[in-house]
Amino acid sequence: MTILIWTLLIATILPFLAKVPVAYAMNKLGGYDNNHPRAQQNQLTGFGARALAAHQNAFESLIIFSAAILCALATNTVTESVQALAITHVCARIIYNILYLTNSGTFRSVVWFISLGSSLTIILQCLP
């Protein structure tokens, strides 16, 4: 169970870590506008736009992964397989973010499917 909680904690932190490159890009765009950050983010292009998309996608992924982990904990489906899938998801999400920043679209999509598949498989393993 501890592994599942650790992976959930790491997955929860990842969107905030993914904000760092966004803030960097915003700073290069005339300084970070803390009064209107979303308006400034809409002006990002290239690396900055990819960083923003990666940041937003990290939150989207967190919703599905959180549901999967909570489902596993609620149904007491804490198996080695579920733990391995949780670790796979977190590793895939870290790689995904790197691939987004480096503009590697095809590989990024493959890794996205791996992370999504990991979460969905966890949920499926919770079914009786």
C-alpha cells in the first residue's frame, strides 16, 4: 500500500514541477506577469506553449490516476501488479513531460498511451 501512496504523492507533485518550464518561458516573455498569468500564457509559442500543454496535461492525467489508486485502495487490490502499474504510470508521466518539452510528438503519444493504459488496467484489476 505504501508504494501506491508514494506514487500518488509523486503524481500529485508532477503538475507543479511541470509549471517550472512554463514560468521560465513566461519570464523570457517580458517577465512573469503574476497579475495576468493566463493571458500571458496564451501568448506563449514554441517551447513555452509545449511547456504549458505538458503542465495542463499533467493535471488531466492526475484525475484518472488518482481514481485508479483510490479504487485499488478501496477494494484492497494492492497487488504487485497494481504497484508495478502505478510505478509505470509515474515513470511514463515523467518521460512524457520531457518528450513534450523536446517536441517529440510520436514518442510522446506512445508514452501517453502507456500512462493511460496503466491507470485503466489498475481500475480493471479492481473489478471482481
